[in-house]
Amino acid sequence: MTESSREKSLTCWNAALKKKASDIVLLKIKGIVSYADYFLLCSGRSDRQVQAIAQSIESELGKQGHRLLGIEGRSQGRWVLMDCGDVIVHIFQESVRQFYDLEGLWIEAPRIDVEHDRRPRNIEKKGKRVTS
């Protein structure tokens, strides 16, 4: 399945949300850097939640035929960096996120309003096809 970087970033967003990630931010970095199109940043309350968010993202991407190019920090669970190719995911414990302040570092990158920018898509629901 071919998937745009935008769709891949939304897959990561939804996978993080499933594990109750907080303060999810999607930054469009295409045109600012050459190595990716989007940064997804989110927070977890504990090392276990950070690890669960990372696992959820990896699993959802895998279901769509995507493999991670790299992952760092999963065993510590304080800051997990996931290289998904054109999407880079940062999962932090809140104190680590505040310390490194990536949103401040990438202030020129536009924030994508995911909640108001979703496109309707077909979903299978108990054998019926519905549009969300």
C-alpha cells in the first residue's frame, strides 16, 4: 500500500492517541529540512506509557506495511525517537519534553490542526461501510 507522508503522520497520531498520549503536536517540516516531511511530538506520563505509545505506533505502521528505519530510547522510556522515513516521531515524558523544547526549536514549522483537517474516510463497522 502506498501512503503519503501526511497519511502516515495521521496513522502515527491515531496510534499515539489509542495509548492516551497527551499534547500531541504535528509539525510540517517539509521544505525546512531535507530528511523528513513531518515531526510528531507527544507525551506520556511514565516510562511504561511512553514505551506503549511507541509500540502502538510501530504496530499500526507495520499493519500498513511500513517498517521503522530506526528507533532509539525505547528501553529507557524517557524520550523515544522513531524514524519512520518521512515522519519522525518524538515521544517524551513531560519533564524531558519541557527540557528539550522541540516546539520552540522548530517554531518556524507550521502546526497541523489534525482535528479540523481530517478527511472523511470509509471505515468497516460490523460488516457495514460508513463514512466518518
